[in-house]
Amino acid sequence: MFFLLRMAFWLGLVLILLPSGASQQPQGSQVAASDAISAASATVGDLRQFCARQPDACTVGSHVANQLGSRAQAGARMLYEFVTDSLKRKEAASGNASRDGKPSADAAVADKDSQNTLTPTDLSAPWRGPAPRKDARHAV
């Protein structure tokens, strides 16, 4: 939740600082910098008291933030592993070939790691149960 507040703050700041055309500004709506700062400080003070007013919302928000953080961490880990694995494969393919054009032992090990990854339980046939009886006494 705090991330969303920070993101909204920075996005608002960027939108405020973007230049606008002179024809788009209405006359008489000038805001002084001191008024903007006092309004911003009042908003921050109000946001600090939000958890005291709505404890359930803060609890749920913290759980959501923790879950999103762990998902982002897992995604970053997967991306890191993918990039490092692809870089290793690229290096093995380009730099580790022997003089006669055959791949070296390091490239063979990298290829072997990606094959034969099924466990014996993955390779076993699924259970099918007993075959139905073909007895004349129990015909439908």
C-alpha cells in the first residue's frame, strides 16, 4: 500500500512539473507555493492517521504488499537465473568449441543438464484400475 502511495506521489509530481501551454492555464487560478506545501503536509498528516482509523484495511494492505513483494522477488530470481543460464549457454556455444569444431566437455555438460530431468515416478505408467467384467450375469 505504501508503494502505491509513493507511486501516486511521484506520478503526481511528474505531472505537475511537466510544461503546459500558456493557453491552457485559466486566469485567476494561481496557487502559491506555500499553499501547496501546507496542503501537501496536511495530506501526509492525514495519511499517517489512516491505520488508526481503518486498522483492517492496513492489515489487509500489509498482507497484500508482502505477497506482492514475495512474488516480485521470485520473478526477479527467475529472470536472473534465465539471463545467467542463457549467457552461460551463449559462452559455451561460442567460446568453448574445440579446434576440430566439436563442442567441448563444458558445452556437453550444459546440454546434459537440460536433458533427462524426469524422475522415476514421472516415467512410471499411471494407475488404471481393474478392467471391467464381461460377465453375462451382470449385464445391464
